[in-house]
Amino acid sequence: MKTFNCPNCQNPIFFENTQCENCSTLLSYNPLKECFDATIDLNPSELCKNQSLDICNWSTKGSSQENFCIACSLNREVPNPQNNSSFVKWKNLEPAKHRLIYQLLKLGLPIASKLEKTDGIAFDFLSENNEQKALTGHANGVVTILLSEADSVKREQLKKDMNEPYRTLLGHFRHEIGHYYWDVLFDEKNIKKYRAIFGDERINYGEALQIHYKNGAPKNWNQNFISEYASSHSWEDWAESWAHYLHLMDTLETANAFGVSFKRNKFPLKTLTNATCPNPYTTKSFKTIFNSSVALTCMANSLNRSMGLDDTYPFVIAEPVYKKLNFIHNILNNYRKEN
């Protein structure tokens, strides 16, 4: 993510800030200009209604709804603020969702509320004992996130139980929204290209998942897929690869914004990157993006190990996975040109 400055004193501020730490100016994020405005300069009607709940720090600029920002306008079912336990969990989920919407806007993808358009997006934040017996997932534009995912202890236990090297709130949002944009990006004109890379999505999805959960991933899954789950079905391969593409783009934009650079004569980075990490949203070549990202994640993983922490990015990208990421990059570039 890019860096931001206070509109009053130019002090650096972060994406989740509601107030400048230097001059105490109250802040509202403007998604149209990708900057923060001083709240005092806005009309009260321009502030997202969820700011009063300390759930959001965006203005309503660019939103089709009067009371909610672009991100909050997508919410369909949320906890009652009177239910303190559920409300706190929802509060922890919203920053990840707002980061997702920021990135979707950067990518030039269509964002419309399902409350206004039947083919739009909706987010349901549900408890584990919801009446629908729904699980975290996607169906017909509705992204369901169980509130329990906001519990770091439970999330870590699920990560261990499911043998996942990486499980985060932002990762969930990126994966599930990938299913929605599959329907947006593919039609009869380009579906053959998709199948040549990801396989045939017409294979029965339910049966494929049952086989996966019964037998597990093939022994050589890491030679062709980004994760074990990606090997279960073409759609999951797409969603997992899509999420990782968003991971790479966001981390590289952050590195670019902070001016991260490398000494190219230092092994093993000398063949991987330009001197300074490029802005991925203005870089056409995915090879440039990918090589810089490899250098960046090598550095980030090494820093984490220096602190005794797990790797930030615990994945190795095999050649078939690189081709999938490159395909996503190109399909998004083509979509923007045509729209």
C-alpha cells in the first residue's frame, strides 16, 4: 500500500489512522483521490456512518449510498453493536476488508453493492452458530466470513489443523473475492485460455472437494500449485493464485512507497530486481514485478527469522504457478483496456 500524509501538517499517517499523531487532525480517507482529508473540511453527510462505531475511517466520496463509504456499502449482514463479543470481532475484520477494497479500486475492477445490483458484491459477517449454517466462503457474489476468523487463537488452531503455512484475515478476503471476479473476467471468448492454464472448471466442484478432503493433495502438488487446497479444483486454484497475486502487488507497492532498494551486487539478489522496488500498478511486465517480489520476500523472511518469527511469505513459486500469476496479470490488464 502507498504511504499517506496528514493534510494539515504532512506528518506520515497509516491507512487505519483516524487522527494525526502529530497535530491531532481528525482524518477521513478519500478513496477517489487515494489520500486523507481533514474531517473538519467535510460535511457530516460525507462521513461514513460506520465512523460513529469506530469501524471505518472513510468518507462517502465515490459511493452510491448516502450514508456509507464504498467499502461499508457492501455489507449485507453485520453483528448488532449491542452484542459486544461479535461486534469486537467484526471490528477486527473491517480493516482487512477495507484494504481489500482499496486494492480492488487500484486494479480498476468493478465494485457494486449487491443491495443495489443483483450481480454485485455483499459481505455477510456471521457467527459460527448462524441459522444458515454457512461457512466462510463465496456464493453468487456473497462473501461470508465467520466472525470466529477474527479470533487469532482459533485461527492459529485452524491453520495447524488444516496444515496451512499461511492463514490471515486479509488472505481470506482476497481468496473469496477471487471467486466473484472469476465470473466477471471470463466468458466464452477467453475461457479456453483459462482452462489451458488452470484446468477445466466444469469438473464437479462438490465431488472434487470431497475427494480432496478424503485423499489430500497429490504428493507433487507443490510443483504445480501454490497450495495444497489449490490442487482440489480449478476454481480453488484460481482463487488461491488470485489471492497470491494480490499479496505480491500489495507488498511491492508498500516497498515502493517506502523506497526499498537493494544492492544488486549482493547475492542472491543481483539477478532478481531493479535497484528500487517498482510500483506494480504502473509496471506492465509481470516478470519485473515477480523478480522484485522474490527479492523483497527473501529479505522480509530473513528479517522475520532474525526476530524468531515465522516467514512472512512461506511459499516457493514453481514455474507453473508463475504462469498462473502472469496469466492473472495479463487478464487484468486486458480487462482495464476493454473497460
